[in-house]
Amino acid sequence: MLTKLLPSTVATAEATADPADVFLFPEEESLISNAVPKRRQEFGTVRWCARQAMGALGVAPAAVLPGRRGVPQWAPSVVGSMTHCAGYRGVALAHERDFVSVGIDAEPNAPLRPGVLESIALPQELHRVRELEWAVPGVAWDRLLFSIKEAVYKAWFPLTGQELTFTDALVGLDAAQETFHARLLPGRDELSPAGPTTFSGRWSARDGVLVSAIAVPAHRPAEAAHSDAPRMCAAGSIR
């Protein structure tokens, strides 16, 4: 799924099953020494994916350790993102010279719990989700909106070190093209001027999984890099 959602210069790796006997570096092993089997499997497999992506990018295999807010720490001059959900693990990596950040998120293609959509969606987004639920069944549009907002956060936070809430960005969904556009809303003076204010990406729904992906180019047009918008929270951070 990721290879179709991201530019060819982004290295990706995915797994829909957990390989046996996944190698972990000692530093990684110490993080899950007391973890339950399910956690060990998802932790190990997503790092197995990371090593595959590192190889495709020409980067030496290395431990992937969490930093602030659990954001994966990559080798110098490498940017990337990882995600996992039931039945899916994925990683996307790129050279910093090509992309300043990458954000991916995977979720099961199943509706959110009652009340969650209303807590994460702006009025325009809520209207669009309801419209798509009626017009295009088969996609959990509320969950997809959640996934996109997670991907936006994952692309934003490593660049700025600043958190966002779910309602800090307005997401537009294109069902026919399987694309999306997110605009950070104005009015947050404390936001870093270094961070982008608009994000464009692609999404896919296949085999019971929703995947959203963003790659922010290293060289963006001035008007895209400095639009009049700002501030959302991430997989593991927007809770």
C-alpha cells in the first residue's frame, strides 16, 4: 500500500504477518523485556520493516528507539515514520535532502467508537464524513479522518517539537482520487514558523486496513510553505 501512496524516493516496507525470530538490537530488546506477546510482535515486526526500509535507502541497519512523545529516532539525515495496527505494520524512510518529514498511519477499516468522531472533527469535516458514509460505503470514513490527522501530526511534530490537537487542522477528503489535503488553522501565535501549514497526501483502503501517508518535500514553493494557517496530536500522542 505504501509504495502506491508515497513518491518512489521514499523507501517503504510493510508486513501483514509477524515474521518468526525477528532480530532486535539489545537497546530495543530492553524496551520490551516485560512486554506481553502481542506487544513484542508488533514492536519487533515494525522494526523488521524499518530494517528493510533502511536497506532499500542504503542506510546501515540500526536500532530504532523512541524519543520525545515516542517519536522514532532515525539515523542522521534520515526522516521517517512507522505505524502498526491489527494485521498491518509499515515503515517509510527518506533522505532529508529529499523530504523534511514523513508521516504514515494505519488503522483498521472499522468505525470509531460512538462519540469519538464528534471529539476529533471540525464541523466541515463532520459534514463531509456523513456525506461520504452515505455516498461511498465500504470505507470507515470517520476512522480514515482519524488516521489522516495522525499522519499530519507525525509529519509535523518531528519538524517543530510542538503538539497539535485534532481540531487544529482542517482536512479535506477526495474519495475519487484517494487524496487529502490538511490545513492548519490560524490563530496559534506560539506555533513554530519553521513548520509547514499545509499537507497533501494519499490514502488507501484495502484488506481491512486504512493507510494514510504524507511526504513533505525538502523544497516547497514559498506560498505552500508559508500559508496563513497553523496547529493536531499523533499516533500515540493524540489521546
